[in-house]
Amino acid sequence: MFAVGFGASVSCLAQQGPDLRAQATERSRKLAQQVSLDDARSIQVRRLTYARLVQEDEAARLYADDPAMQQTKLRVISEEYTGKLKAVLSETQFLRYTALNAASSTAATPAIRP
């Protein structure tokens, strides 16, 4: 029974693998341009980004029926990713990243109207 469930899980991840890897590569490429990453840091950021996407995908599947828990998990994943990025990026690069992240969060949040 475990082998069947495990095999299905591996198969599911294998199907998502290339798409998530492509997304991680694209996001990392954009971030590299925005914060001026060198090749070594770009590779590390791509790995971190891929791991984040896998975690987000898993959280979305596991908590599809519990939106509040899903949002909590996604927030934790985002905070962990930011902490890991801080360890990889230079101070200047991290400041650029946080500025970009704040600007995109503001743009994604609809204005509250009375």
C-alpha cells in the first residue's frame, strides 16, 4: 500500500517538476536582473526558488479545503524563503529585493474604498 501511495506521489512530483523548474529559472532570471546577481548567487537563488515553489504547491494541495491554513502555510514559506535569501544575497541586493517585494505587494493589494 505504501509503495503505491509513494509511487503516485513521486509520479505527481515528476509531472510538476519540469514546470516548477522552469518557473524557478524564470523567476530567478528576473530577480538576477533586478538585484544584479552574479552567477554563483543566481544558482543558489534558483535552488531556493524551486524549493519554495515545491512547498507552495504542496501546501496548496494539502490545504485546498482550508483556505485559512493554506494562507498561513504560504506566509510561513514566504518568510522562510526571505530569510534564506537574506543569507545568500549581499546587503545591497537584499535591500533591492525587499523594495521590489514591497512594491509588488502594494500593487497586488487592492485599494480599500469607503
